Amino acid sequence: MTSPFRVLSAKGPAVGQKPPILEINGLGMHYHVNGSVKPILDTIDLAVQPGELMCILGPSGCGKTSLLNVLAGFAEPSAGQVLAHGRAVSGPGPDRCMVFQEDALFPWLTVAENIGFGLKGKGLSRRGRREMVDRYLSLVGLSPFGDYLPAEISGGMKQRVALARVLILEPAILLMDEPFVALDSQTRQEMQELLLRLWKRFSHTIVFVTHDVREAVTLADRVVMMDKNPGRVKQVVDIDLQRPRDPGNNGFHRQCKQLDDLLRRQYGQAL
Amino acid sequence: MVWLTAARLELAPPYVLPHPGEVIEAGYIYIFGSPGSGMYAGRFFTDAKASLVRVVFGFGIAAAAGIPLGVLSGRLPAADRLLGTSINGLRAVPGISWLPLALIWFGIGMKTTVFLVALAAFFPIYINAAGGVRQVNPSLLKAGAMMGIRRLRGTFAVLLPGAMPQLVSGLRLGLGISWAYLVLGELTGVQHGLGAVIMDARMVGRTDVIIVGIILIAVIGRTSDRLLVSSLRLCFKSARRSI
């Protein structure tokens, strides 16, 4: 049990007191392609603390999305296991909600109906549901757009809806799969700020997958750097910058450069 | 215009191509004439009702079987292997070749026609349903699952609405084919029905009535298609907002 994470987390701030909300033990995954075994993830060991914002950073093809799919319960690991709240994950559930990279709203439902979708069958009155939907609409700044269809709103607004429809279920864990990658940089920045505001308010645990170093440094408490072929944890870096973080700040730049160098070394090895 | 000129110039004898005026008159008598006042007078409503009942039953059976089986085939590879092969094998058989068998099984009349209509309408409904659910964005299904929607409810809340455009296409194609096979079934010598009138008119040499029958089937077929689409739109949000 001498994975790099455990060594690093030992000196991490205030880590290890509470039991982790999400525990990944010896996780491995492979696909069978034309009779040969293609490894995707190799012995991943990670523990996510309650309330933590963890970014998983790595080049495309390193298995970040596969890892997230396993955490969400959409995919089964080939080896090892995932514990959420101390219990083994055996399928998707509203305690671990995912915000997808691409637009995954129901196109036949309005913005408000999309947000209220997960509330169906929860024994809420029509009015109670409506009120909750209104509250979350305003929380993500979309109050005037409740009756619009997804096809009628912009990409950034769609991701706001995607965020609201999972937040309304009050999940303990939020899984985010490069949710802002398709947005322009201005909108992406707004969405990052919105996410941080909501995180501060609800203090859920967030696992955020990205390939963007600046995004990771903007958001994360800890950054898990991943290697590819097969995907494994290369290094875990604590981001100790004070919040709110200023991208113009020297410390911010240093942090970005450090991660950039680490990534580049990784590519160097691959070549 | 071409028809009018051809008739005026008597390019073809009237029993091949009657004058449009005659056709209109025959149509008027067929629809509005008082029953008994002429050979085809006032028969339209009885015939249309008989045909409509056959189409509704046949199409209803096709939809009731085609959509669930299509959904199974589209979602479960095992079901697809089981169903897909045999259904696609049957599909290769032209509908007309079922006619003799249907006549032996069901005799002349209602049942044979309903059988042929149901059989013919089934394939487009089934194939489009299977293709439709196969094409539903997997992220939508994942999203439904993580929001706590279980399998059966997910089918109605996510899968079917997601496949709605293809489901509607399949139903429309199926309904169109229903009318074609209705006529085939009714040509076998049933008493009432739009196809029966056409066959009957051929035997007594009333070309004008044949043309009237063809036009009426076209009009009713078209109307029923519009009706199908609007009722689907009325009943389902997903149909209203995606087609």
C-alpha cells in the first residue's frame, strides 16, 4: 500500500480525518478488441474526501471518462471496486449525478421540465415540484427561460440546465465529465464561477474531469494527473492557492506551469 | 388538363378513359345518391365504414405488435438475434403471396383483409421502432438511470420519447401500406369496401367508378395520415416537439 496518492495525501491539508465519501480500490478495466485485451485503467487507488473538489487531469485517451463512468455506475470495472459512502457501487443512482460533456438534455422537454425530471415519483405535489424547479432555475440564472426547449438555448445555457437538473436531486457527489469543453472561453469562465459558487453553497463533493490545466487549477483542491496506455494515476498535486483564485496571479501561473511541465514529461515518455 | 384534352379528342375509348365529367358525376352519385336509386348510389358510407374498420383493426394489431417487438429488438441483442432473423426472413416474402394462405386460414372477408393489413403494416412499424430506440443517445439513457428512473418507467419516460420521430415514421409508413393491402384483401370478393367497389366496377365495365374508388382511397389515405400525425402530436409531447 504505497501508492503515490497515499504518500502525498499524508502531507495534504486536513485530509484523512473523516472517512472518504468515495473510495477507489485497485480499480482496473479493460476491453476485448478483436481477441486481444486492451487495458483502459490500471490499478487506480484514490480516496475523495467529503466536500472536496477533485480534478482528474490527463490527455485524451487516458481513461478519465471511463473512470467517471465506473464511479457513476454506468460501467463495471474489470478489477477492484468503488465504494460510495462506504458501500460498493452497483449501478447508477441519484446520490452520484453526472453532468455530461455533450448535450444530454431531453430534447422533447422544456428547460423547466428537464430540471424537474428527476423529481417525478418522489411524492411531491405539483406545486411543490414547480416551486423547487423555479428555485433551481433562478439558482443557475435561467428564470426567464423555463419554457424554452433545449434546441432554442445556447450551449452554456444547456449546461446550466444540466447542472440544475442534477442539483435539484441534492446529490452528495457530483461527477462532471469535461462539462465546459465545448463552450467559448468567456462562457467557460462564467460556468466555472457558477460552479464554484454553487459548490460553496451546497458543499457537495465534486469529481471534475478535464484536460485543461488552467481549468484544473481554477477549480481543484487536488489534481489527479493521469497517464495513458493504460490509464493510471501518475501523481496527485494539492492546489493550495487561496480562493477566490485570480488567474492573473503569480502563484496561479506557477501552479499552471508545474502541471504543464508534468504533463509534458508524460508526453515525452510516450514518444 | 391532359386527361381533359385526351377525353375531348377521344384518344382513347370511354371505357378505357372516361371523361372527367362522368367521373365527377359517378363520384357524386356514389357518395350522395340515395341508396337504391342506382347501381352504386349512396354506397360510399357503407363501403368506407367497412374498409375503415378493417384498416383500423389491421393497423392496430400491427402497431400493438410492432412497437413492443421493435423496442425489444432495438435494446436487447439477444432478442434481436431471436426476432430479427425470423422477422426479416418473413419480410422478404411479398405480401401478396400470403393471400392464398390467408384465404385458406380465414376464408373470404374481414379476417383475411385484417390479416393482410396487419402483416404488411407490421414490418415498417417494427423496423423503425427497432432502429429508433437503437439511435437514442446513450447519454439520455444514462441520465435517466442516474436520476433514479428504473427500466420500465425509463422505457416510457426516455426511450420511447427519444425514438419518437422514427416511431412516427414507422406508423405513417405502416398506415400507408395498410390502405394498399386493404384493397388487395377486398379484391377477393367481399361485399362491402372501397376495394370491393373497384373490383365490382371492373366486372361490370364501369371505369368511371374505378377511378372514383381510386381517388377516394387516395383522399381517405391522405386524411388518415394527417389524422394519425395530429393525434400523435396531441397525445405526446415528444411527437409535438420533434416532428
